[in-house]
Amino acid sequence: MNKEISSLIELLSLKKELTGMMAPSFPIMFSYPDIVGKLARLGFNHVIEVAVGAKETNKNLMAILTKDPKAKLITSPCASLTRIIKTKYPHLVKYLTPIDSPMIYTARIAKEKWPASKPVFIGPCPVKKLEAQDYSKLDILVITFKELKEVFQHFDLKDEIADQDSSFDFEEMATRLYPISGGLSQSNNLETLLAEDEYQVVSGWENCVKALDNFEKNTWLKVLDILYCDGGCLNGLGIDSSLNVDERRKKIVDFWQNR
């Protein structure tokens, strides 16, 4: 049991006020609305979609591109890529979008609505734990989907039919595609603002290396939409699933289309 799991178990045992922030790749492991009801029974007071924060990320990206048509940017929601760029590609740091990630925007929204509640990010990426440390004032606890499953097991919490009567406190349909490679570009409708060759969608480390190596050389490129994991966040290390990438993508798309 790691320190994040132990911390969450302690907070739940002490009946602390908690806001669960569900990353948009959650349909790969959990059903909606059941997961919201299960989190409520676990002890969460509020549950919101991180897609709500992704909408703010999108809004700020579009504001930059609209204000400065000559801007050349690398998207920054991916904590892994952002850290790699800062350490291995320092000359590219100036291109990182000066915009908070969906996790951070969601935490700000949660704290504004429920000031006494502790934000708990639940997602596919362990590296988000390092990102949270950079925003210590928000006091975000980060756990992965795998770790949430362990917490359920610790409290011997089973599924119940009544969970199906639950719903998110805040939800946002438009940005539910964020965990899919290209989801940021699609949900932003970048094709309405940029020509097809002016933005590039990349995922998977080897592809990321090529894209970063050539970023400055490709003078026509304005936006690099980049994610470390192959296929996007849907393939994060914090996901416990036997589904392949295509099956995971379908889970996310189905939730986006059918909700």
C-alpha cells in the first residue's frame, strides 16, 4: 500500500470533506453513473468531471491562438511530456502553452465551489502526483484508477444497484475525448482555426521524440498536440484493464456520444 492510498484511507476514516475529480478516461475501468454512487458511499462529498477543467484549458489555448496568429505552441496537459521537455529539451520550454492542465483548472473550480473540501484527482497517470506538488496551495491528492480499486477493496465496497441513481456534480460533454490522442485538437475544433498542416497530433514516446526533434525545423507548424502514452491517456500506467487501445478508445467515445 503506497502513501497516496494510505492518505486517502485515512481521510475517509476521519470523514474529511472530499471532492473526487474523475479524469475522462475513467469509462475504461468504471461505469457511469455507478462510479459516482460508489464514491459517495466510500465517503466522497462531491464528484466532478475533469472534463470541466479541460474546457478551461481549451478556452485559454484558443484565446492565445486567436490573439497571436503567429504563435507556435506545444500543448502542456500531459505531465510526463511537460517534465521531459523541461529536462531533455530545455530549448523547447518557451513553446509550452502557459496554461494550466485540466486537473489544475478542475481543482480550482472545486476549491471555489467547496473551499473546505480536499480535491482528489482520480486518473490514469502516476506522474500527475508530481504535477500536484507544483501546485501545493491547491492541496490535491492524486491517486490512479488502479489505486482507487485498491481502496474499494480495502473497505470491501461492492457495487450496488442504487449507485445507478447518481450523477456528477459538474459535468462537461465537449471535452470527454481529451484522453484520446488528438482529443484536445478535436474538442477545440482546431481545424476551424488552423490549416491541416499547421497542427500535428502525436502520441507514444518514439513518435514524440521525432516530433520534438523536428518541431523548430517545421516552421509551418503552429500547434503540437502531444501525449506521452501510445494512443493517449487511455493507455496510462494507472489503468488496470485487459482492453486493447481500440477497445479503450471505444469506451471513451461511447460515453461521449451517449451521455
